[in-house]
Amino acid sequence: MSTIYKINDIVPTNVLANRLNELSDAVCKGPHEVHKQFDMRIPAELDRDADLVLSQSASRMTELEAQLVLLREQLAALNKEYLILYQLTGEVWPSTNRPLAMVVSELSE
């Protein structure tokens, strides 16, 4: 680990995920490993210090969840619009020969 990251937002998510796995392993291995892995460094290492990694990971999860909710709402709205268009055209889904409206309706559930 290093001090190459100066801002939490630029620590790559895969780096945080790898560190979370290391911290999880440490908890399972016992107090000595927890003490070793959960120490804090000066200067702070944004990609290693447990408190910073946990905090940044929690923030990203919250942000991603909010984005996911928004995207699902947008997808549902688009599916409704497409459903109306497909019902008007009466087209069928190529691989199933089922009415396109039925397929789109199932996708929006």
C-alpha cells in the first residue's frame, strides 16, 4: 500500500475491494492479525488504513445504490414508453415470435 492517492475519490474501487477482503480475512484470523491490519499510518494511506477504506467503501456503496434506484426508475419509464409503441405496431420479438409488447411487459416487471 502507499501514499500515492491523495484524495479518497481517486482510489480505484478494485483496490478498495481487495483491501476489504484483506480486512475480512484479518478478522477471521484473530486479534493479532486484526491489530496488524487495522493499524493506522502517518501519513495516512487512503488505500490501506482500515477506517478510511471502510468509510470510502460505504460512501461508494450508498452512491451506487442511489444511482441504481434512479436507473431502474428511468428503465421502467422507458419500458412503458416502448410498450405503448410496440402495442401500436404489433411487432413480434424475433427469437420467440411472441408479441413484442408481451416481452417488454415482462422485462419491466
